[in-house]
Amino acid sequence: MQAVLIIAHRDFEQVYRLAKKLLPTFNVYIHFDKKMPLTNEQAKSLVASKIEWISEVDVNWGSWSIGEVAVRLFKLALLNEDNTYFHLISGQDWPSANVQDIYNFYEQTDKIYMTYELAKDVKIAGEKIVWWQQLYYNYDKIKRRTKFGKLYHRVILALQLLLRVNKLKKLGIELEIYHGANWVDIPRDALEYSIEYFDSHPKFRKMLETGCFSDEFWLQTILCNNDTYKARIVADNKRFVKWEQQNNSWPAVLDERDFDVVVKSHTHFARKFTQEFSMKLIEELDSYYK
């Protein structure tokens, strides 16, 4: 059996519809952001549908909290020994292929589908992304997307570089730091290894908890520093994302104009979808992949 793990922060009805679509084929586990409390009726509908769910973490963009949600969902799904393969997706995802075909694809492989890059070789908006783990941040408390958060980021980064702060050296972390998308598809043995490593290395956890966008570093760094698992990684997470401004969002919120490119993308999941802009596209995809 395979499991789909959904990180949700908005729009219960859309998340529930996504879970119901996947449920006949996959075991489904959902984490709802603590800022998104469920009504009694919503909770009852999940129980009636046999969808396992938790709501334990107050998620803040840029902080370790998103990674913490992933860890908790993975641990929950690992409790079921029948689960052999695990897919981490967003509550704003939708299948971009036939659901049974997605399942069949992963039944025939032990590969890890995950994007990765060596952090020291990459810059984003002029910043070396290795700084996001080398330096200290506090985005569980500071709202990164606010004007103050943006100013805080520039000031704290410049100050720490001036003072030559190196958290990695202080913590004694000698790993090569890797980065990639947090949406992954991973077989049980690789996931068990990753969780065991995470749980048994408190200084590594400290690095993540005080880093920036750490959800995009933890699995990549663990697995890419192990030659056996790194050899099994396919640097393609089978996700379609439109990196453009559309429908008041970057990356784009998809709509019916994107149908052809989504279908031709040869991916398994696409994002982002909202009820406001994407319902016609969802209906078209569901009809196409009957």
C-alpha cells in the first residue's frame, strides 16, 4: 500500500475533495495548520471517510514548522506497516495524471523522487542559500512575509555575515548541505533511515530549527550524504509548478488555461489550485483522467 501525506493550511472543502479522490487508491494522512481549526462536522466527515488527520503545528512560512509537519506526518504514516511508499503533497495540489497510474508507477520502483542541489553552489535573490542553514533565524516568531520580516531578514543576514557567524561549525556539522523542493516521493526504507537520522542527531535538528526554509534542506541533506541512498535519487519529483505570476499568486494559481500544459507535463501532481480560480480546471482534469 502507498500513502499520500497532505500539508494543508486553507480551504477544507478543497482538501477534503482531494483526499476523497485519492482515498480509494492510497491511504491518506492530513495535517491541518493550527490556524485552520475544523468544525465538528468537518472532523466527523474525516472520521467517516477513514482519513487520518492531525492538527498539531502552527505553520509559519520560512520557518522549520513546515518541516516539522512533514516529520509528524511521515511518523504517523509509518505506524502502518502496510505502507511501503510515501508521497508528500500540498493541500493545494491536484493529480495531473490518472490516480491508478500514479500508484502503479511507484509500485515498480524503489527510487527516491526528489529534487536536490548542493547548497553552496546556489544563489537565490543574490543570497547563497547555504547561509539559510549557516546563520540563525527565528521565523517561528517573526513573520517572514511581512514588511518587518523582510527588513529583519536583510539586517540579521548582513549582521551575522559581518560577525562571521557559522552555526554549522559551532554545532560540529560536517555534512554537505543540500537543498530542494519539500514535495517528495520516497520508499519506506529511505524514509525510515531519514527519520532515524533526524531523531538521533539533535545538533542537526538544532540547525534546522534555527534555519530558514529548513523544510527544503532536511531530507536532501540526510539522503545526499549517504552514497547508497543518493544513488537511488531521481532528481525529479514529478510535480508541475508554473513559476509565473497568475491569479494574484506566485507561483501561479492554475486555471483552465493551463489544462494542456498540465496534461502534457508528464507529472503526477500539479499546484497551486484554489476554489476561486481552479474549479473548472479540476473538473476538466477529473473528466480527462476518468
